[in-house]
Amino acid sequence: MMRALLVRNLNKLAVPVFWRAKHDYFPRTLKLHNGEKSKQLFSSKEMDRRLNRIRSHMEKDGIDACVFTSYYNMYYFSEFLYCSMGRQFAMIVTDEKAITITPSVDYGYPWRRATCDNISYTNWRKDNFYHAIQQQLQSAKKVGFEFPDMGASLKSFSDVLPQAKLVDVADAAMQIRRVKSPEELEVLRQGSRIAELGAYAGIKALHEGVPEYEVVLASTNTMTREMAAAFPHIDIRDIWAWLQSGINTDGGHNFPTGRRVQKGDILSLNCFPMIAGNYSALERTLFYDHVPSDRHMELWEINNKVHRKGLELVKPGMRCSDVSRKLNEIYMEHDIMQYRVIGYGHSTGVLSYYYGRDWGLEFLEHVDTVLEPGMVITMEPMIVVPEGHPGAGGYREHDTLIITETGVENTTASFPIGPEQNIIKN
């Protein structure tokens, strides 16, 4: 009696029914189109441009469909940035359709946020994600995947698509993302502006004894409020800052701690406002309330010299490897090449501390990519002197550079570098 009553009540609901009296109805996929499509960050013209470019590559290489699984490519081609939580996501692009495959736990959100269609898979069966992929690609003979992102799961895709030849499209997609559109560049400029506001807020919060995390909170709160005001229609997510002090400056990605700032500390302030998955950054070396030692000052000035030289070298037609080698000469001239720990800059765009990176656009000796208009790359020389050595600490400056037809636009140039401005006395 109770079971029959429950079934009748479930059948009245205007939502998918996951349960029946005999447990014989467990849908593997669902269309959860709940509400209306959200206002997007980019125009439909911009999103069509991106899809047309990957479709042109597919036509050229005889590829029937592409399956994107990475954060960056799913977002780039659909404007949906997923939250994995250990679940699998994908986007399928063919010459006729674009559709995301997402877990049903997120219900209508993936459909609302994406510029394309969406199918959700349930967890009634372990392989429902692969079943959803298979249903969309039953006739595909050649399918593009991102091999570097796949790992062991590539075999699972191969098992459910036995009729298809699997090919790697990771590099092709990376090259498509590499040259930015005018809309992307404007979002990047806004991100740089917000990063500067965050940096000034962080500096204002500096005082003797303040924990690193308190400075970070002041910076992040300022960037969050400004982003919400400038882009009220987007998700507010992945906005972060780091303040590193003393020994914590030695790593480029060291998170804030409870360490308290002391007079004479070397500091690294890093602000990262993420506008719906689009990365911007500003990073500066600071010293707190004390003139640095002679060795600290010498090292700081050398790193700033490298940074300024890098800004001069970056222009269309320049090879990334040549920029790196020319900047090496300055470190070698001052006999501190052993303190260099990273390359001199990397691409930006769809990027975060847990996803992204264009390994073909970095200032490293083995990267021979030629800079061209529309590319965006950072200039961020960094050296680290270990504890116990004169001038100990990490030194890093970071600017964001848009390659133009005639030179470069530095979107973070208005925030100064060097001891004239960045010995902070609050």
C-alpha cells in the first residue's frame, strides 16, 4: 500500500523519476535542462569562432568528432568550467553539434552555463559516463582526444569506441587557444586592473605581526567585490592571492600560512583574479619596513634588470628560446645563474593553479615558438637564494604582455617594481 502510494506521488513530479516499484527503471542518461541559459561572458560570435576553428582542423585531418576532457578545452569551447569532485566530464564536438557530458549531481547547472547542449549521466551504473559517450559517437570512425590529459582512461574510451581510430588533438587545440580574440584581450585587461586593486589592498593591510593569510584576505575580498561589480552575470570563483614572507618566498606557488610579517622581511605579493576561468596575475617583490641589506638590494636590482630587459625583448617575431638565452646572459654576468629556478614567463588565458598551461608558449631555452600578435605571455624572472646565504629569499616580478602588431602592451605596467616604491612602510 505504502509503495503504491509513493509511486503515484513520484509520477506526479515534474522531474525525472529514478525509482519504480520493481526497481526496473534506472535511466543511464538524462536531459536536465532546468531554467534558462545564463548570460555568457563571451558573445555567440566569439564562441562560434572557436568551434569553427576546431572544426576546420577536424575537416583537414578527417576527424569525425573530438572529445575534450580537460578543464581548459571544455571551458574554451563551451564556456562551462566544471568542478570535478572526482567525477568525469567531457565535451563532444562534431561538424553538426557540440554537447557536454556531465554528472547528474550538477543537475541543470552545466546546461545553463554552457553555450551548447548538455546530457547528464546518472550513477546507477559504474560505466554510465562511457555509455553516454558511446551513444553520441556510435558511427564515428576517427575521434580526437587529448592524450596528455587522458592517462589510463584512454583504454576505457578505446573499449567503448572499438570502431574508431583515436588520435591526439591536444596540440591542435592548444594552438587554437594560443592566439587571443579582441574579446579575450579585453577580459584580460579587466583582470589586470582588478589584480592591481587587489595588490594595493594587500599592501594596505600590511603591518608588523600581521599573519600572511590576513593580507591575503584583504586582497581577495577586494578583488571579489570588484569582479562581482564588473561582471555581475558570471560565477564568482577561483579568485585568490598569496602573500609569502621570509623563507616562504622560495617557491613560486607557496600558499599563505600563519607566519607573521616582521620588519625587514622579504615579501612576495601575488594577486590572481579569475574571470570565469580566464587568468590574470600581478606579482611583486616587496620588503617590509626596513631598507634591505646591501646583498638583498643587489640581488633585487639584478632581477629587476632582467625583468626590464625582458620587457624590451618581447615583440612579434621574437623566438621564446632567444628571449630566454639573452636574459640568461644578465644572470651569468653577475654570477647568479645558479639561483634561477624557473623560465622567464608562460602563456595566459584559460589557466589556473590546478589546470591549464600552454607548454608551447613559454620563455624557455627549448621552446622555439615565434611570438605573434594576439598571443599573451608573462614576463616573470625569479631567483631564489637559500637560507643561510647573504640576500636569502625569493625574488619575482610578474607582468602580463599582449603581443601587438608593432610591439607589446603591458597590462600591469602601472604597478611599479623595485625599491623606490616597494619598500613598504605602513
